[in-house]
Amino acid sequence: MKQKVYKKKSLYKRIRHYLRIWRRIVKSGLKRSFFNKKVFVARLFRTAFVIGAQLLLLDVIFSGSGDYVGWTKPQTYLVLGIWNVVNYSCWSLFGINFNLLQDKVLSGSFDYTLLKPVSSWCLASFGDFFIHNLVNVLSGFVLIGYYIYMEWGSISIFNCIFLIFAILISIVICYFIFLFFASFIIAEPRTGTISISKELVGVTKYPIDIFGSSLSFVFYTFVPIGFITTVPANLLIGRTSYVYLLYGLFVTVLLGIISIGMWNRNLKKYCSMNS
């Protein structure tokens, strides 16, 4: 009797498979939390508070001059708006999942993740969906919209298209940064390395130029957080070439290879708490 040989799924079929899984996860998250009106209203108030606090800080920074390290006040609003969109989108999609990873490893429930017929890094990242964090993304769109309104005459449709692609690249870069540092929690759950990714993303709340040329070089190469907010903002403003998008794609692929490789390496060191 011939043994049945199972062929490996093509890349296209695997992508479709993972998209179907994530669609069910999103539906489950929506059913669980979307109709909680009290939480939704509380998030709206939190969004208003976030915008108010951020604008108050910028008013203090720009109180003595019209620009700061080459950035005007509306341009800084733009950077801050992009950060709000990227940051809160990340927390809704995968940030909270990574934040809960340590508890899952310590409780032994991470074992169930390894038993699923899905890549462990994918399920650990997108195992749940939190719609309420997307409400805070509104604050980002408000600030981006304000800049576009103020500078409408100098913005082309291509600048807007470049911005959209750049924000998508930013979210993927953030994801791989989180994945890289979360991987160390598997090998040693009490290291708290996920907080490093939070701090790195937090740095991008304001233009990278404020750190000087030396650190800016590092933030565009070895630690590519400059692509999270500063590059997208410069693309919309029109003072950066679209070539930076290609460079950002290259950085994203390289960072993805490193992050997934580090996850798989630390996964070999995983020791179940149930054993």
C-alpha cells in the first residue's frame, strides 16, 4: 500500500489560510467587545484627553519659536498624528497579545499555542483582536487631517499615496520590533524585554531629527525606528524622495528575517511550565 505524501502548501494558499484564521479572530473580538457602549464612550474621552495632552506639550515646545530643529508646529502635529495611528493600530492588532505573552508562558497556556496548526509566532501575535484601541486611532487622523487642511495647496495626491504606503510599512516595522523582543520572553519569561519595544516606538512620537545626526543615522539603519513616523511625515511634506519607501521595504524584509529567526531560535529554548 502506497503511503500518502502530503505536499507543502504554496505561499498563496498559506496566506489565504492565515487570512481566514485572522478574519475569524477579528469577528470574535468584535462580538466580544464592540457593543460595550460604556467602554466605547470611555475610549472617546480618552482620545480627547490624549490629543489635549499632546497638543499642550507641543505648545510648550514651540512657545519660544516658530520651528524646532527644522520642523514647524503643523509638521510636528503631523508626526504626532502618524504616531497615534501607527501606535494604537499596533496595540489593537498585536501589541496587547505580546504584552500578555509573559503571563501565558508563566501559566503554561502558551503550550496550547504550540499545538495549533499555525506558526507559533503568528498565533502569539494575532491570537486576539482588541477593537477599542482603534478608537484612539481617531486622534491620529484628526492631527493628520489638520496638517493636510493647513497645507492643502502644497500637497499632491502622490504625497498622500506615499503616506499611506509608508504608514503600512511603519506598522509592519513595529510588528517585527515587537516580535524580536517578545521572542526572548519564550526563553526567559521574566526578562520583561517587551518593554524595550514599547520604549523604542515611544521615541518616534516626535521627529527623529531632535536626537542629532549621530543618533539619527542609527535610527535609520541599525535600529530603523526613523521609518515609523519621520519618513512618512517627510513623504507627505514633500522633502523626502519616494526612494525611501523602497529602502523601507528592504529594511522591513531584513528586520522580518531577523525577528522570525530569533523567535525560532528562542522557541528551541522554551521550557513548559506544566512539565
